[in-house]
Amino acid sequence: MPTQNMPKQNIRSFKGIAPVLERGAYVDPAAVVIGDVVLGEDVSVWPLVVIRGDVNKVRIGNRSNIQDGSVIHESRPLPTNPGGHPVIIGEDVTVGHKVMLHGCNIGNRVLVGMGAIVLDGVVIEDDVIVGAGALVTPGKTLESGYLYTGSPARQARPIKDGEMEHFVQTAQNYVALKDSYFTEQ
């Protein structure tokens, strides 16, 4: 899908660095993407999402979707942490409504439930579910193959086979949905 037909006032440079949208990436006109941000192929960014790449970088992998009202921001480099904490999101990731991601690294095939908060230095391995409303505290690693719930988030149970298959299906559903938005424009 062509991205050049999209309105650009919501996709802005910062300090000379412009966001990059790979083939088929969709940013809703009511979302804002600023600075050092790369959206992979078929990524979808939905209404009222804010992605700020102003003090570090944000990378979002192919077919991932960032749902309504979510905020993504990174942490700046500091003397105690010279690299800061970028936000890196893998492929086939679903970020639910009103999620806060700050300076974290998320693997492939992850579901971050609605209203979850994931803080600086967190590493979420592949094939993880972060339950709705969970708070993942700074520096925590969420091990592959588990559901994490609560505040602070704790390992609740192993992910079931049907849930694993759901990760890729959900990502594919959002690719199809964003394609239908392109045809409406």
C-alpha cells in the first residue's frame, strides 16, 4: 500500500531526523509520529497514538500494530546509562489500547494488553502475553512462553498453544484492517 498519499502533518521531523515508514505502513491522521522512528512493513498506528523519537530511537517491526491511545517514548542517554533506552518492538506484536511503552525492548509475537505499562530497561522475550493493566517495572525480563499479570507484573502461567497461534492471526487481522483504511482514503 502506498504511504505517500497519507497526510503528513502528523508525521514530523525532529532535529533533522524524519520518521521512516516502510512499505504498507499506516499512520492514522489522528496519531502523531515524531523524529527517529522506523515503522516496518505493514505496521499500523491507530488514532490518538503518540510515538516520540526525540531523545533516542523507536523501531517497530513488520506487521505490528499500535492501538488507540497508546504512548511510546524512549529514555535519553545519561552518564549512568550512556545508550539510554530506545524502544524496540519486534514483528507481529499487538500493543493494545492505552498502553504506555517507555524505553523497553519487546520481542516477536507479543501481546501487550490494554492499559499495560512497560518501563525503562524492560526486556520482553518472544511469545509473551502481558495482561491488561499490568505494570512491568524497570529492568525486568519477561521470559518467553508465559502470561504476566498484575502490578507489579508476575509470571501467571504458561501460554497455551491456541494463544500462541493467536499472536500471528491478530497481527494479520490488523494488516487487513489497515489495508481497508487505505482504500477508504
